[in-house]
Amino acid sequence: MAYASHSPQEVESRGEEIYERQIRRQVESDHKGEFVVIDIETGEYELDQDDLQATKRALAKRPRAVLYGVRVGFPTAYTLGGHVER
């Protein structure tokens, strides 16, 4: 999703800052693996097992919100590729 008023780097930087400063302590112990979708302009967030549902709720509140997502307890939200079974 492209935002006219924010570069991708700014979205990432602000999202990470808000997560670390305001949200991580509240969600990390009880919500590992869930997705947090953060409105980087208001600091409000939605939490859900399904990142799309969290995003839909955030956009229902503010349709033009600039959003950043993170998966609780993981360095990345998704992995690409597969694995080999033996």
C-alpha cells in the first residue's frame, strides 16, 4: 500500500517506534504470534490472529489511516519459501 504523505521508511520507522514504546509490553506475553496493525498517525492499534481482520477494523475506524503491521514475538510477520521433508 503506497501512501502519498509517508515514505515506506517513515512508515516502518514510526510503526516500530510506536510498537516498541507503547504496545510491546502490553501484548507480548499473552498474544505471541498474533498480528498488531498500528495507525502510525494516532498510535491506535488492532490485534488479531488474522492480519487482514485487524487491518479491516483499523480502516473501519479511519479509512485513510497509514498502517504498519508486526507479528507479536517474531522478527518478521511472514516467511517466504518452504522446507524439505525427509
